[in-house]
Amino acid sequence: MSEATKTIKEPIRKTKVESYDISRSDETLHLATDLAKFIKENKLTTTVQGKEFVNVEGWQYAGSRLGIVPIVDHVINVSNDQELKYQAKVTLFDMRSGQTVGAGFAICSSKEQGKKFYQEFAIMSMAQTRAIGKAYRNILAWIIRAAGYEPTPAEEMEYGGNMPVAAQPAMAVVPAAAAPAPAAEATAPMKAVVAEPAAVEAPAAVTYASASQKEEIIRLLNHPVITRQEKTKMLLNINRLDDERATQAIAKLKKAIDDRENGQSAAA
């Protein structure tokens, strides 16, 4: 084959995924610029009284660029006969150092404004979401501020009725004699609406994976033989694992690592 007809194959160049180091302020300022663009393009803010607060997805993006992932330690049911109420704790795990670098606590209650008719799972889920935002806020608030947004997660602004309520126009006072008596037919549908709902059987309590189980999963995922796709898929679902599934995941990861290491040794 002549030199003219030879095809020279250039090595495939992999796109470099830029990451940042939270201990270096110059790098995190670059992250603030990238973060501002990402939040704006994906509309990840809630406006409260003219100020923009970043939704928890924006905080998670900032954390992911720093290699910091949230782990739900526990969700505790502290409900009583008058309200549904859950408390959640989230810790932040630095995948580079293998250390816990932050934590956040949060609650959610059916007595909060607008949550009177929330189902139990929604109250529990919001407690976790708020705890994730709170944990990130404790270490990344200045980066969000540098990106041009308020350094408080949007989900926290729902606490204690912090969301602004539109002023209601004053109602004219109608003399009692002038007010027509409501017809029986008109009041009947209203009674059906406000009637107490039928009792619903509470779902069985779920025992979520412990923090130690999640840390073990993350440690195994960092093994060189585990692919990036496998690692990403597992991390996206780690907070949904219950105790049994977490145990199974650890066993499968250990077996996969052992099989692949033995396979590489045999090939060598």
C-alpha cells in the first residue's frame, strides 16, 4: 500500500469534564459563573418578593461539580393526631476525600400553609428535599451568592408561611336582613366537599438504607473496575434504597469487583 493511500488514524480525544475544588476560591468563582448560566437556562429559581431563590436542583448541580453528593441519613416520623410531620437529616459526602463535609436537618408539616391536604409521602419527601438544600447551603451559600442569587434554598422559603400572600380586598358588610337565606339545594354539595374523608390505611413503614450502607456503596463504586455509567446510575438512586436493597447492592458490587479483577488477572 502506497503512502498516499494510507489512512492515519488519530487517537480519539476524550472530552475533559471540568471539576472544581471547594478549597480553592479561584476555582469556585469559575464554578459560580458556570452555575449562574446553568440555573438561568434551566429556570431553577423561585421568585419571592422580587428576589430569586435557587431550587434544590441548582444546589445539587453545584455540589455535583465539586464531587459532593447528599446522603439521607434518616427520616423520622414525628406526627401526632393533629398533624403529619417528618424530620430528615442529610449529610454531604465528598467523593474525592471520602469524608463527610456537611450536614443539614429539616422538617415538613401538614400544618404549614398550603400543605393541609398533602399526602403523607409528600410531607416525608419535602422534608428530605429541604434537608438536602439545607446541607448544601451550609457549605455552598457563598458560591450561590457569587452566582447572583439569594443564598437560601427556595424550599426553605415555605417555612412558617414565608411565601408572600396576596392581600385580600376588603369585603363589603351586608346587613343581615338583606342577605338572602341559602337554599337547601345549594348547601348540599358543599357538605359533600367538606365531609371528612374516609379513613385510608397507612402504608407500611419503610426502613431506608443506613448511612454506613450508603458509604460502603460509594466506596465500592469508586473501584476502578466499576464503569462511570454504573456509578452514575447507582448514585442517582442511592437515597431510594431500603435496607434490603442496599444489602443486595453491596453484595452485587463486591461480586462484580471480584469477578472483574479475577478476569483481568487471567487475561494478563
